Amino acid sequence: MALIQAASDTKSVLEVGSDRAGRERGGFSYRNARIACSAATTLGMVLS
């Protein structure tokens, strides 16, 4: 399902993507993400 198609009048594309990334299961889940940090600064993120 495309994020734009899942967005509605009440949720933005960013909110839909955030909800999906917060899931426990599925390919698009925070469990498949790696975040690069330096001190308290986020440098980048990859989701694979």
C-alpha cells in the first residue's frame, strides 16, 4: 500500500509512515532500522 494512498484527511503521509515504522512486524518496521548517532545527534538512518 502506498503511503500517499493510505493518507487521509485526518493523517498526513508523514504520520502514516511513522505509524508503519512503529509496527512490531513487517518489512517496514523499526526492528529493521539502524540509526547512526554521534553524541546526542542523529546522523542518519537506514531501513532494510
